[in-house]
Amino acid sequence: MKRVVSVSLGSAKRDHTVNVEILGQTVEISRRGTDGDLEKALALLQELDGKIDAVGLGGIDVYLVARNRRYPVKDGLKLLHVLKTTPACDGSGLKNTLERQVVDQLFREGVLKRGQRVLLVSAVDRFGMAEALVQNGAEVVFGDLIFALGIPIPIRSLSTVAVLAAIILPVLGRLSFKMLYPTGQKQEKEKTKYGRYYEWAEVIAGDFHYIRRYLPASIAGKVVLTNTTTKQDEAVLRERGARLLVTTTPELAGRSFGTNVMEAVFLALLNKKWEDATPEDYLDLIEKIGLKPSIRVLNSAPKD
């Protein structure tokens, strides 16, 4: 049996364990939250090192990406480098492969449509998704300045994202990740800002913790494209009127695990370190496993 653990800076209330059969192998997948405590996460990683097959680093990025450049995140690198034996990843490999495929598929099947207004809460966290949305003809607002930095300026082109990333990310990457992303109990706190961007959008896409933190009282008729959702998250989206919930990773035992978890599963199946795994490896496994997005109808479409 393969054992994969996601060590997350998120809330421990979201912890979960499930056994699944993948390509004839049993894989035990667990999530263990550390409530935003970096030192606790470091200690847990040291405890797990060499005892399991792969680790996914959750609630944090090791690298942020814009175009062909990767920008390191100090706290993410610290977590990655504490592991001496067990392979670890942050999910960016699947964001750049699986999520591109998912977006292309959603447009082919008519779930998403050319010209639709999309709010992507962070492009540098999901640059593969960002590029795929633009390439398929969506009208996209990138919320990197809004949701990460609290600067209410929408970005409307990937070129602008890339320029700003080159200026800002080398500095921001040295800061505590808590300043950029909700960790621990902050993931459960809602803020009422930025409702106008949700109202403008027909599709709300990207990291669920950013989406959830600023979710307005009504998102009637909208599509939410994300992952790492629980049944409770689904209930909140249904209550607030979302029409569809699409998760880029499949639902396993009542929840969708994050890309970091699924990428760690891939590393375990490949028996490879993160730096040795290639996009071709991932694409081959995606095809063999038959990974598909999960599409759930939460509310009926509004009548014209």
C-alpha cells in the first residue's frame, strides 16, 4: 500500500483520510492541518520523513509562477527542504497539466463558454488555468492584487500579471506566507470586501480559500471552478445560489483533495522525486487513471 500525506498550514478541522484503488494499487491519502503553525508543520514533516511514500505541501506554495518564470516562496522552500528522503510537492505540477486539460475539456463540453466573464482569484497560483482560460476566449479578471495584497485593482491581461510578478514576487516571496494567504483559522473567517468583482463574474475560479474568504451573500447562477472543497463548502455554495461546482480534482469519499495531494499520489505511483517528474509523466498518468473533473449541479439555472 502507498501512503501519501498532505501536511497543510490550513485548519485541522478539514482533516480527512481515505483509501482508494488507483491503477491496481491501494493508496492511503491523509490530510493533516497545522492551523497555520509553521513550526508544527516542520516537526510533522520531520516525523513523516522516510516513513511514507510522498508528501503534499498544502496551504502554501513553494513556487509562484508567471509565464515561464518560477518565484520561490521562502516558507514553502523551508518546508520542502526539511524532507531528506520522502518526495514532496506543492501541487504546481498538476496545476500546469491537469488544470489546463480540465479547462479545455469544460470549454469543449459547453460547461464554460467563449466570452464568459471569469474572476480568477490568483493567476500566479494557477498560471496553467489562467492561460487556458484566456486561450479559450474567456474574459478574465485576475485578482492577484485584490485578494493577496488587498489592492482593489483588477488585472485584465496575462502580460500585466507577468510584469507585476517580476517586480513584486521576488520581494513578497521572502515574507511570511501568512501575509499573502489565509492559513489556519483565517481560512474560516469571511470578509465582506470585493463583492463587486464576484457580481461582475459569471464564473468564479481558483483557490477555494481565497474564494470562500470573500464570498458574498449571493452568487446566484454562477459557476465555481476550484478544488479542495468539503461537503460543508458545497452546502455554503448551494445556499448562496451557485449553479455549478466544478472541482479540477475528483471527489474522493465526499471531498475533493487539493492538487498538492493528487500530485503527491502521482509521485508515489511514479516512485520519483518531484524534480525528476516531468509533465509527460503526469499527462501519461492522467490518461491512464482517467482523471476527470467533478461537476455538481447545486441549483437550477435561473430562468430568462
